Amino acid sequence: MPGPLPDGEAVPSDGALPDSALRAVGSRGFGVYVHVPFCTSRCGYCDFNTYAPGDLPGWRTDGYADTVLAELELAARTLGTAPAVDTVFVGGGTPTLLPTDDLARILEAIDKTWGLAPGAEVTTEANPESVTPESLRGLRSAGYTRISLGMQSVAPGVLRVLDRRHSPGRAAQAAMEARAAGFDHVNLDLIYGTPGETADDFAASLATAIDAGVDHVSAYALIVEDGTRLATRIRRGELPQPSDDVAADRYLAAEAALSAARFGWYEVSNWATTAAGRCRHNLLYWTGGDWWGVGPGAHSHVGGVRWWNVKHPAAYAQRLAEGHSPGAGREVLTGEDQHTEDVMLRLRLASGLPLDVLDPAGRQAAERARADGLLELDGGVAVLTLRGRLLADAVVRDLLG
């Protein structure tokens, strides 16, 4: 089941933001995230805000695009004049359960609301079984420039544990269909460390992703979230708890295979063949940019104010129909909050963290991490070593004291 929303202060019914936030909007880039909360079934490890047919009475995707357009109208009133949109990311859920025409309408509405910047990156997520050559051509024609496909693994046993519906070879086939449809930028998502996965299983998944001709691969260690079917199975003893040592071995295997195939890491869990292949929308998140999140449970950040929408699709639609913001809560980030997030996120990037962001104690901690082989310090910037990437959270804690 979806995880809980954070606590926070009430969002004004009209969604109004402080003047200080409006003055700062777009100073580090501006993006739009659109959440599509529908899936044909819930994967056993997933705690995202998604709903399968059995979760919602009258589960239907038709009409959802109109609700998204209503929030975009609210966003336009709230922000007033805003910079052009640098990046759009449509995630889920499974966005490609919506008709291609609806995804095109959503992108068109974003363009009409703020305008897409020249060369804007426009991504949609997709499950491999939810796209066809025809739908991919339609998405590309509508202006989508990048697609991210949930592959996870090519091992049948791993896919079963994760409750994935697609066949082992479908993700790579969909990636090749996307390239044929004109997508220059295609990502495949992998998960490693699933109970029962072998080293050979993961090596085969890496090889398949590389051979599919994509220019981006994301690889994440499996996290067992409370409230998921996977967590229940592990608690009952049906499956073993994922091993941190195995996860570290898998990460090293990913780095070795991907670097040999000319992929370079640019964030701890993300590799691309070129700078143009990096996900600019995620980089906007990681470098303190602004974005408006549309949809049930979507999070937004503008000028140091973060807020999140109500999670249930019916409550979300009702608020918008009544002319109110769907925001469930918000927080105004303090300078200390922003500093903590800056260190946490920028240190994970290959571009590194400028040392002048740190206080004297943090710079001393960086020197200790360099002596321990966890950081490289060059030109006033701290960059994680390969060993440091395995221990990134611990390095961050030390830098923040």
C-alpha cells in the first residue's frame, strides 16, 4: 500500500505561495512532474501512490487528463509569470496506461501554460508491456523526447518475486522499439539484490540492458518498504532479507559492466553514455531546482517551499472541481534544511560538492574521508570514490556532523 504523507502546515485553499518563493522561482531551473497513479497490478515491492483495479471502486483512466489540466490552470494562477519549462517528467504508476492522445494533451497544456524551453527534455515512464511500436511513435510525435522503461531484471525467478508481469525479454524489445520510433534517449531501470537473485542473474540483466542500445541505465538496490507484499513475505519467513553485502557486490558489478560499455556514472545510481543522455529532470531535483508536481500525492518545490497533494485520486479530483488546491500540506524550508539537502544530494553527483558549502567541521570531515579513500578532493570539490559511493550515506552524515 502507498506510504504515508509527511506532516506539514496547511496549504491555502487557493494554493498561494509566499512572495519570497515567487521571486525565486526558476533561479535553478524549472520543471513539471505529472503523476499518473494507475497500474494494472501492484508490484510486491512498491509503496508508491499507485492504484490497481481492485484498489479503487470504478477504477478508470479516462477523464484523468482533464483533472491534470485543472491543476495546471491552478498552477498558472498561483505562479503568475514563470520561466519556461526546462524539463517534464510523467511518472507513476504507469503513465502509458493513459491513451497516447491524453499524454499528448497534457504536454500541450504544459506548453500552453508556461511554454517549453528550447530543447526541453520530456520524459515518460512506461512498463514494457504497456507500449507498442504504434504508441511509441505517437508519443515521439507528440513531443516526448525520452522514455524510461521498468526492466528490473531478465531472470524469470526475480521477476516473479517482484511481481512483475512482463516477460524477461520484453523490456529490451521495448527499448529497441523506442529507438526505432525516434527516441534518442532511452533508459532501462534495474533492481538488484532481490531475494534469490544470483550474480549470474544480475550479470545477464546488465548485458541485456547494454545490448539493447540504450543510452542510460539506472540501477537501484531493492529496498523493502513497510506495508508492501514483499515486506509481508519476508516477515513471514517466505523470503530472506536482502543482504547489504550482496547489494555492494552487485553495485560493483554494475559499475564494472557499464563502464566497460562506455557508460559513465553521473549520480550514484545512474549511468549514461553521454552528457546529453543524463536525465536533466532528475538533475534539477538533485541541484535544488524548482518544479510543480501535478497529480495525487505529487510533491512540488518552488522557491524554498515544498508541498504535497492529497493522495487519493477521488479526493484530488474533488478539490480541483471545487476550485481548491489539492495540496495536503507544506513546509517552508529553513536555511539549515536547504543546506542539509544540498549536501545530501550534490555529494551523490559525479560533479561533486563544492567544499565551500561545508562549514569548518564539514571540511575537516571531508579531509578524513579523503584519507580513508572515500572522497577525492580536487579544485575545491569533493567527489565520491567508488568505495565512497558504496558508503555515500555514511559520508554525508560525517560531512553534516
